[in-house]
Amino acid sequence: MCIGLYICRMQQERPETISVQWSKAWQDNWFRIRFMTVCLVTAVMLVSLPAFFRYIEQRNGIQLEDPLLQLIPSADVSIPTFLIIWSISLMVFIRGIQQPYFMLFMLGAFTLLGLSRIVSITLVPLEPPVGLITLKDPLTGVFYGGTDVFITKDLFYSGHTSNMFLMYLCLSRKRDKQLALLAACTVAVLVLVQHVHYTLDVLAAFVFTYFIFRLSKNLLHPTQNASPSWK
């Protein structure tokens, strides 16, 4: 309820300036070229994901010993996990609608993060942890190949944790960042409770995501054109 009220307040902040900001941004060649490029790369990546996930599910990997995970009784926490993920994602999307340059930055960072996970998952084949309970999310099932398809080997490193942490890093407002950081830490714990990731996957997510954020900032963070409220 609190998150819902907070999002409603965000939507009312500066509605009269949104169309003007996007119009000005689209007139900027720096923004327009990068935005179209990022959208194209993102679309290609998303279309390719079902085939990639089918490939990793069919190969054999290594099952790790995880002393911490062995101490945690597994439980199905799919509903709270995705309530958190989609609430924060909606907040970030609204910020992107309000601020075109932030939308470009967030989308570009998300795409780089996704590409880096494709590489890391390919290079580090792992079997699912013992006690895994399938994490069910009907909203993103299409990218896995269907709502009845469940991927268990996209392990190193944790996408749920890394996406939440990336949102925390990219956001600028103190209140936004506090919510996103709390969400990232909570989701990190919940994926361990559900045994869908090893502890190594979760810890590595924070490290890899930080470097992806820094790379994205070098590539996509404007020095003069961004709105002052985002800088």
C-alpha cells in the first residue's frame, strides 16, 4: 500500500513537463542516436533469450557445495519476490518517463547487464542448488520461452539481484535509492530462501553490477544535456 501511494505521488510530480522534455531530448542528436541504438540492441537481446535459455537448460554443469544455503530451509517466496521486483521496476519506469536521459541510461545499463549475464552464464555452467523451488513469474515468462517454461540454470550471476541493485545505482533521489537498495537486499535474501541461486551467484551480482553501472555511465551518461533533477 505504501509503495502504491508513493508511485501515485511520483506520477503527479511534473506531468506538464514530460512531453516537453521528450521533445527536446529527441531533437538532440546525442540522445536520439543512442536511444535508437540501445532500443535495437535491447530488442535483439530479448528476442534471443528463449533460444539461449533452451541451450543452457540442455547442457550439464557443476553443482556447488554451499554451506550457507544448506542452513536455509527452502520455501516458495515467488509472490513477495515479484511484488518487490515489479513495484520497484514500475517506480523506475515512471522516473524514465519523467526524465528521457534517465530512461536512456537505465535502458542501456539494463541491456549491458543482460549481455554480461549471457556471457557469464555461458562461461560458468552450473547445476541448480539442492532444494530449488521454481521461481514463478508469469509476466517475464515470455522471455523464457513461455509461461509454462521454468529456467533453473541461469545461475551465475543472479539476474533478480543484479537488476534490483542496478536500479539502486542508477536512481538519484534519496528516497528512490533507499527503496531500491532495500528491495535489492530483500530480493537477494529471498532468492536464497527459495534456493534458486547459490550464495556465490548473489554476491557476484553486486560486484558485476557495479562495474556494469560504471561502464554504462561512461558510455551513456550525458555531461550537459541531462535534466538537473537527475544529475
